Amino acid sequence: MYVPSHFKEDDIGKLQHYIRDYGFGLLILADDDGIEANHVPFYLSPGEDGSLGHLQCHLARGNPAWQRLRDGARVLAVFQGPDAYISPSWYETKAETGRVVPTWNYLAVHAEGSARIIEDPAWLKRHLHRLTDQHESGMSTPWSVDDAPTDFTERLVQAIVGVEIKIDSLTGKLKASQNQPERNRAGVKAGLDAEEGAHSRAMSRFIS
């Protein structure tokens, strides 16, 4: 990912926060059989002793992609936050010089590392509990994996395989009009706030 210095986000704590907030990502693998991307929800397990942590997800056993991850394959996990079209009409400098063009603001985090396949039922159950609990925590009546019949969930566990990625590098890009003068940033923020789309309003919160 191309990351100019003014759009680079290298605060590890913020990047991990973004992964948790926008945890439905792309699991990308590339080998002699080609390039493949799978859309999956991830759980971020925090690191110890300064490590970047581990990403955990699961694939259907019927998905042949997991077979390609057996030998510690290198993978890329991509997480994307809000994005929004930026109109040049929102820039105050448009009236002054006319030297403005449209662009796109967005948030993206790339995590690269080595993957391993896990078929242990106990690990898979813990993974499903963590992933579910994370997303149910804000519900008025949170659902738990334990709410379903045990024989039912055990059959489902048999139908998936776990993937754990040891994160070796995190790359973050937050393109939020940082390269514009303050008066243009104010115009962009006001323009996004006036839009109807949720992504536009979410992007506005990143503009200071």
C-alpha cells in the first residue's frame, strides 16, 4: 500500500483499535495456485512482550483455501474503515485559485504475517466465543454461543477450521484531508456532515 508520510498512521494502539472497530476484513493469500481473497470476521488477540498480536478467524471446511495455509503461508489481512468522496466544491481555495480536484478519503489497515491452521475443537469453541462476545457486547440482550444446543454447535465446529496469523507488520493509512489547509479541512468536514451516507459522517469524525 502506498502511504505518503502525511497520511501514515503508525500508532500501534490506534491500528489495533481500528482492526477491532472494522474487523470484517479480507484474508488474502498468494502462491503458485494463484491469488485468493476471502471475506471473514477477525478477532484480534493482543500481543505480549511487545509483539503485534495474532489475528484469528475461521473458514468453512469446504473452502479449499485453508488447505493452502497448512505450511505457514504468508498472508495479508486488509481492514477498511469509513471512506468518502471529497468534492472540490468544499474547498475555500476553489474560489481563490480554482486549482482543486476531487479525491477520496479513507481509512485502511494492512496486517501481514504467517498463518497456521487449527483444527482443535477446544480452540475453535474459544474462538467462536471470543468473536461472538465481542460483537454481542453492545446488544441489549447479548446472545452467547452457549445459548444454542451443544450438539448443534458441536456439529458446526466440525464444519470449520481455524486460522491464526502471527502479525509481523502493521501498515496504516488514514487519508483525512491532512494535506489541505485548515480552511479547506473545515469545508470538507462540513460537507461530509451534510451528506446522508453513514460513511460520510463517519469519515468526518477523523478530520481535525
